[in-house]
Amino acid sequence: MTGRFAPTPSGRMHIGNVYAMLGAWLSARKTGDSIRLRIEDIDEPRVVPGAAETMMHDLGWLGLDWDGEPVFQSARHTLYQEALNLLTNLNIDEISDTISTIGIGSYDSDSYGTTANNTINTPGATPLIYPCFCSRADIRAASAPQEGDRFTVYPGTCHRLIANDPQRVKQRLASGDRHSLRIATTDTTIAFHDEVFGNQHYNLAQDIGDTIVRRSDGIYSYQLAVTVDDLDMGITDIVRGRDLLRSNALQIYIRKALIAAGFQSSEPADAAISYAHLPLIDNAAGQRLAKRERSLDLGILTAHGVTAQQIIGYCAWLLGLQGNPEHTKPQPMNAAEALGEFSWSAVRANTSDRVLDQAEFNAYFGL
């Protein structure tokens, strides 16, 4: 198994980041597996200069080591384009048999029609990758409000356009209309087991919808980039926040499509993959921790003399490795000590989101 750290260098790491990084490190090191570091700087406008180097320093200071050289997404544009080109050579029907074997899900017949190639010229046929001319305002206006993680399912406007009027799509492309690229989804259920939240089921069409793989500004999407990276790097141990449970189903779909298209992976196509999605950390108002909450970032904490053991201990406590966070108090410990206490059964004993009480947080860290 190979795990990964995957930070976005958009600012200094905060407690929520360290909590997720610790979970990934513990999962890999508990069984003696390797862990890689990938700097997810694909969205270059969000990147803060020097943040990647600071993150690497902070990880080392915390005792969270990694194997091999860091991988930077910003240096992998050619790989993402090659993957996108492979997907563009497929249509939705050509991958249906492959997708039907995912997990314990089932494949239901779609209504796109059939075609032997990926040309935009047959009414009723849908390429796997198609252009989308919708603005965010268009999508908001046509979408029903969603509950839970506030995920917006694309209403399928350009999906229907390419199926019913492919010549119109050709005309808009020829005239240079601004567009993103989406991957078409099917009425298929993706099922996978999560180490924390158990068996998960998501219907691609109903729960996720057609998703952008390259933005209209030319930036490759998170969903495409991380799937390509995990395949290329041989990542088989994926640990991250529970807000990405739905995205996990989408990435399994993209992964299967890439394999069907002939993407060369460093691991067998049928490699077993472990997924673990961690409860989120909320503030007292029930809002997810954000980088704007400066009192929680490592820059502020270290400036106040906070030790690595205090930070690791607090995050281990959040993971449930020092007893239920609702009924216990955190105690300092180093990464090796946390490793001795780690098990997924301890984490899954309480799957509710963790609530960070600012007064108790300040008292623990002496702020």
C-alpha cells in the first residue's frame, strides 16, 4: 500500500490540515507502508508563494515524514492533458461495461444512444468528454437546491445540447465561445467501503452529475488531476475529509474510465484501494474550519511557543486516539506515540464532526 499527503499551498497549515495529514501518515506507517508527498498546486491563482516549502518544513517539524521526492501538480500539465486526450477518445457507451463492474453497484441502461466513435455528429450520442458553455449563474438558475454538503448537481444543459443538436455545438466551438470540458456520467451506482463511514453508495447521474474536468480558463480540475496522480503514483491508501466522500465515487468512475482508455498506471488495474474519510472539524458555530481562522494556524501557534507534541496530541485526540473527544481532554504526544495508539476502529467509534471549542483550545495551547 502507498499513502499520500496532498496539501494545497494556499496558506499556512492549520489544525484541520494537520489532523488530516496525521490520519494519512498513521494509516500508512501503521502497516509499514510508504507515503508520498504531493503538492496540489494545480490551481495556480490560489497558490501562495513559499507556502509549499513552509508546509514541508512544518511536516518535518511535526515528525510526519514521507518517502521519495515531493511531486508538484504544477509540473504535470502534460500528463493531465495526455489523460484528457485518452478520455476524449471514448464515448459514454464504450465504457458502460467497464463501469458496471465497479464495487457492488449496478449499471442501468442509459438513454444516450450508441455510436462507434467520439465525433460530435450523431443526435442521441454523447462523447465521454464534451464542451460546456454554461456559466455559474446558468447552473445556479437551473439547479435545485441540495442539502447536506451543498453539492450542486449539474442540470445537464449542454449534455442535452450535444445529444440533440451536435451541429450547434460545432458552431459554438468554431466561433470560439468560452467553454469548460465535462465528463458525462451514467445512471450507475458506485459503491465502495470506507474505513470510517462504512459502505457508501452514490448514483453518478443523480448524486454527482456531469463534472468539469478542465475549466474554461484552461486549468485542469481537482477531480481529474488527483485521479490521474493517484493512478500514476500508485496510491492505494487514500485518507482525507468526509466532505470528499461524494467526490470519491466520482474519482473511482474517472479512474475506471482512464484504465478503460488505456492510461498506463504504476499499479495493476485491479489493485485494492483503501479509502478513509475523516470527520470534519467545526468551530463552535458549526462551521467547518477555514484558513481565515488565523488563531488555528501553525504560524500563530509556533509563535506562541506551542510544541510539536502539543499539536500532534491535539490532533490525535480529535482522531479519537485518546478516547472519545466529547468526553476526554487532549494530552501532548509525539507522532510515534500516536502511531502506537492508532486503529481505524478507534476513529470510527465516533463519526460525528468534531467541534472545536475556542476557549478550551486556547487553554490547552496556552494562548
